[in-house]
Amino acid sequence: MTIHPTAVISDKAELHPTVKVGPFAVIEEGVKIGAGTTVASHAVLFGPTSIGENNTVCSFTTIGGAPQDISYKGEPTELIIGDGNLIREYASIHRGTPHGTGKTVVGSNNMIMAYSHVGHDCVIGDHVILVNAATLGGHVQVGDRATVGGLVGVHQFCRIGRFAFIGGGSGVGLDVPPFAMVTGMRGKMRISGLNKVGMRRNGFPRETISKLERAFRILYRSSDLLYKDAIKKVEEEIPGCEYVAELVEFFRTSKRGVVKRIKSD
């Protein structure tokens, strides 16, 4: 274990022998850190927090802090972080709340860029990118390989589907469907297309992309249909595709509502 002599580490923290800790870092009671993880200078880690293997926690980050919730009274909640994540400077990730799930969960191989914030009770999948100063309110869910652009604000309880791409500076107040590219401020957010680039990079067959394009046309271009009727039409006309079924299920299970159809100004 390589620990700088100026680091402050609780006797009740659990660090794997291969963990590296930089100058003036603070690791408090209840923190567990797995093999190969590096904690850079001036980072502050609060418990209960569990961090997996081969993560990089950069300088001036705040990991496992108490939730920013006025009803929180110090109850035991936790933060769970997987493996291979890169958490850049000044990012903050908070623990859960007792009236939520009690935990915040960050998966593996994510890039959380500088000044980003992950609020209490959020669930982030794998290979997610939060660009600089992206902000997730409490209880937000982000699917695998989604990208949240710089300076994006996501309202509490919103869901962001897998492979979704949110353009920089957007304000998200509704659920963002999987595979979609969206942009715009709250109340004016619009679907701008299918995230074809992200899908191609991840090996989606051309046929699958074509089926999803067709599904999006039905959902977002059929102005004469209610959403429930558009969803039914998608199921009838594009059966047997698991990704189309995933898209349909996302619409059906939305509680906040999904980003609206494209409208002409």
C-alpha cells in the first residue's frame, strides 16, 4: 500500500494493500476500497461507502457525502461504486436517503468528469459518461452507455435510457428514451434523432438500427396517433426485436412522462 504521510485515514476504513492514497486525502470510517484503486490528493471519502477495484478518484472530489436532503437526519445510508471508474476533479457523489432506496449505486467503467454531481439514491449503469458539470438530481436512473452532456441538469426521478445521448446545456425534466439523441431546455426538450453513432460503435447490426429508426418514426412522427396507440402500432409492425421491445417497455413504465414529439415552431 502506498499512502502519503499527510493523508488522514480512519483506523476503521478498509483499504486493499494495493490502494494508493495521495497527499492530504481524507478517508473516513466506513469506507472500503478495493484492489488497484487510486485516491488522489485532497480527495475526501465519507462512509458508509464501498469502492471496487481499479478506480481512479481524482483530486478535490467528495465521495460518499451526506445526501442534500432537508429531511436527512444522519441515518445510515450508503454509496456503492463498482470497478474501473474514472472520477475527475471536484466531482461529488452522495449517499442515499432512508426514504429512497437507502443507497446510491454507480456501476463500472464510467467516466464522471470534473464538477459533475450524482445526487442521492441515483442508479448509474456501466460505461456511462457524465461530461463536465453534468448534474443528476436525486433518484435519477441512467442506463448503460448513456452520455449526459456538459452543463446538463437532470430533474429528480427522471430516467435516462441505455445508449441515450443528451446534448450539452440541456435541461431534462422528462424521461429520455433509450437509443435517443435529445437536446433543449425543460419544456422545450426534443428528440433530435437516433444515436446511430453510439450504436454502431457498439456493434449494433444495421437491421436492428433500421428497426429502431422505424419505431422512432412511429412514436415521434405519427402526429395523428396518441402515444398509447403509437406504442401498440410499434408492437404490431415491428415484432421480435428485443431492442424495440425495450423501447416500448420504457414508454409503458414511465412515471414522469417521456420527452415529447418533435414539433415545428
